[in-house]
Amino acid sequence: MMPRVAESDLGPIATEIVYEDDHVRVWTHHLAPGEAGPPHRHEHDYVIVDVAGDRIAAEPLPGTSGEHDEYVEAPVKRGRSYFLRAGGVERAVNVGTTPYRTVIVELKHD
């Protein structure tokens, strides 16, 4: 399990912002097998679209709340999309054997 992390130690939710306007922010995310992204907070509801990989995990920060407040692991299904609510602090971990790639679309609220 991930140790406690201060708010000031939180990082970006993904690798790179590729588009942003007043309504959405689009990220790409790349993780090598065994690699973990930085702990981060999802400030907006978002959609994840699987692009490549075989298995991914979300590891929540202890003491935070969100839609998923427990460790969760799932297969990567190319082209599949998932809607998730804002909240909580977590990090993505590529627990698979192939490079993980995804697109994340944050839905900014008016």
C-alpha cells in the first residue's frame, strides 16, 4: 500500500496534456511494466479510454475518499471507456507485462 503523501507532493494525473479548452482537458498516459505514476487528485469527473496494455491498478492514498477508496486492479481492454467521478487521491500502477497507454478526458464543470 502507498504511504501517506502530503497535498504538496501530488503530481499530474497523467503524462501529458494534449488538448485543453473551457470544457475539457485531454491527457495521454504512458507507464512501462511495473511503473507507477505519481499520486494525484482528480478534481473533475473524467473518462478513461484504454489504448494499450494488459493490466492496470489504481492505488488510493490512505485516508482519502473517492469513488474507489480501495486498491483495484483490472484488465486493459483496448477501446473501452470508463466514466469516473472526481475525488480521492490515487496513483496508477502498470501491474501488467506490456506498456500501458490511455487517454484521459477531464470534464470541466461550468
